[in-house]
Amino acid sequence: MVAAVAALGALVIGCGGGGEETTASADVTKAQFLKEAGAVCVTRKKDWNSKAEALAREYQEDGKEITPKEANRFLDEELFPLMQEEQEKLESLEVPVADEARIRKMLRTRAKAVEAVGDRGVAALSDPATFGAFWKESQAYGLTCIT
């Protein structure tokens, strides 16, 4: 299988492209936010994996290899919308008042990475540096939206 398909399937990143601001709430705890955000990520990962696996099966069954052009088209049409939807859902969650600035920064970092994927396609998706800052910020906060 071509590296492009591997990148699409193996990098199951979960990001989106947004720009919306979060809403802080004194009623939301960090644990609640992490639980809700984690559920958003799990749903996206499931959808992403399903689409990437279907593409891989299609090409394997046909005995073909996906071209970089086809991989980028698939990313644009099938996977990138999942990234954007996930970002929008994460941005729509209420966040703990005490962590609002940190979460906003984390989601802005993520939005920049998603924008890079929108601009550069599979090349950006395959580059660990694209989401590196987001991964570091999210892990430090306790959010495991990486895979």
C-alpha cells in the first residue's frame, strides 16, 4: 500500500479547522470537559478509520496503489471535513472558567495545524510537526485527542 494511504490511515489525527470561541462555565469541571472532548475525538477517530480502511480495501481489492493526487482528493473530500467537524464540536463545548484561556490557546493551535492540512494536504498530515504543538499542549492538559 502506498505511503499516502498509510498516512491517511495511520495518522488518525483528529483535528478540525474552526475559529469559534469556547464558552466558559463555572458549572463545568476539567473532568467533564475532558470526558466530553474525548467522546468527540473517539467519534471522529471511528469515522476517520472507517473511511481510510474502506479506501485501503478498495485499492487492495483492485490491486492498485493510490496516487498522491488521489490521496489528496480523498483527504479533501472525505477526511478533512471530519477534522473540521471535530474542531467545531470541540469549540462548542463549555469549558471550565479556570482553564478557558488555556483551552482557547490549545484549540487555536489545533486550528492552525488543520489549516496547514487544508493548504498542504497529505504532506502536512504526514509531517508530525504539523500537529506537534497541539499534541504537546493537549497532552499536558490531559486531553488525548491524538489518535
